[in-house]
Amino acid sequence: MAGNRDRFSTFSTATRLRQLGERTAAHVYRSQSRRQVRRSRLTGRAALLVLVLCTLVVALAYPMRQYVSQRSEIAEQQRAADDARRRLEELRDEKARWQDPAYAEQQARKHLHFLRPGEIGYIMKDPGAEAAERHRTGQAASDRPWYSNVWDGVDKADRPGE
């Protein structure tokens, strides 16, 4: 009987292992099919979520761009207003200075060369500046005789690089 029991227990162990393997295979197959079903549902949900998010981004992109550009315009206008206020203060200060007769007299003496009665004014000219001014405006040629100007023109024509 002992041999019979060993054969029976071996058979039952093999049977048990086979049944256990079949159950495990069936369980794995079911779990894989469930995952596939879940994946397909999740993919659909994910696609819908992505579609909704893309729609929101597209719908909000233009208003956000407008908002940012308007904020920069507001900042620029505030800077311009600050500059205008500063300039206004400078002009008010200058107006107040011009209201003072001593300042008006100082400016007239400085820029217009006004003198008080009994004063003697002197104007000094810089000879270097006068020659540069004549050369710049071309008056130096009018101070010379006409034939010198013609001869200078012929000399300049011979030297085109200058």
C-alpha cells in the first residue's frame, strides 16, 4: 500500500501542479485582458483630457498675449508720464528763474552781449575758429582773387583722390 500511496500522492501532486498551472495561466490571461481593457479606456480618457487641455490652451493663448502686451504698454505709458512730470518740474523751475529780474539780466548779458550804461564790452574772436569756419563754409575762396580760385580748381582736378 505504501507503493500505492506514493504513486497516488505523486499523481495527485502532478495533478495539483497541473491544475495550479492552469489556474495561474487563466489568472494571468484574465489580468492581461483586464489591463488591455483598462489601457484602452485610459487611452480614450487621456486623449479626451489632452484634447480639452489643447482647446483651453488655444482659447487662452490670444487673451494672454493681449494681456501681456497691454501690461507692457501700461508700463511704457507710466514711464512717459513720469518723464513728462519731471520735464514739467524742470520747466516750472526755469519759469521761476526767468521771473527773477537778476537771472533775466544775467542771461541777456551772457547770450546777447548786453551791457549796462557806462560799461565797455569786448568780444574776442579765436583766429583758429575763424579760419575753420571759413574753410567749412567756403568763404576763404571768396577772399582771394578769381584766378587763384581757377588755378586751385585745376590743381584739384588733377588730384581726384583728395
